[in-house]
Amino acid sequence: MEIQLAGNVTQEAFRDLIIEQVPRLCGEDARIEAHPELDSDHALLVRCGDHEQVLVAFDLEDPNRALLQGLVALDQMAHANADAETGESALPDLMVLSPAPPAGNSLLSRLRGFQWRPCKLLDIDGRLGLLVEPPADIPSEPARLRPAPRDEDGTPLSPEESAFFDHL
């Protein structure tokens, strides 16, 4: 068996592989749903077995484009589905599939409803396959303490002096 990274794969082939993997990504009962506001070349709306929705955004070459496509789709869905009385709508979670993380991934991964899933396209004995890795655990960094302000000779500033410089 020969396995190597696949090259020259179209966005359409990538999309087809993701469609095949939907049950593994979102659960056995997951199914793809149509939505009029969705660019299906870069995003798929999936209804999971537990009736939750997930918007799967993807791009083979540019993870930031995948993230942006997902955010634009969520925004369009929010406006299209907004409750006339309250202006609120229930939005699906966002899953971004791309070979590399999008900008801001470490921050976004800490938010409920967002996850980036690293993926690779593989050539397995001449057949195209998709490897989607589980989401990485983002270690939470402890809050960093800011050193106490000091004047030029190293003497700590008074609380009044510190308050003055904090406002600058």
C-alpha cells in the first residue's frame, strides 16, 4: 500500500470528500441540508442527529478564506433567519476544515461553537482520501502578571503615579 499527500486536487473534489465524511465529522445520523444563503462550494450546513446544526466551512488552499466564508455564511443566515419580533436567530456551530489553522485559531478555539479540524488529502494507491484529525486541545494560558511600573532608577511607582501612566 502506497500512501502520500495528494497534489492538484480541486475544491470540488475536496467538497465531495467532505460530504462522504459528514457522518464521521458530525455523527452517524448527520445529514446535509440546503440553505438559500449558502455558497456550497466552500460551506455545507449539516444537521446532526441531536438536531443541532453545524456549518462546515472549508478551503483546500487558504484557511483564512475558509474561516471568512464560514463567518459570512453565518452572518447571512442570521439575517435570513432572524425572528421578526426579537431580531435574534439560532445559528449553527462553525467547523473549519483546512490543512493549516486560520488566523486567530488559538483565540477562536476557546469560544463555544467554533472548532478548526486539521485535514490532509491523501493519495492511497491512486485513490483520493481525506484524513480529518480530531480538534486539538488549546491549552489555556494563565493570565500573565504585568510587572510593577518602576521609575528610571528601578524604584516602584506610587499608586497615583501608576494610575497616571495606566491612562496613557
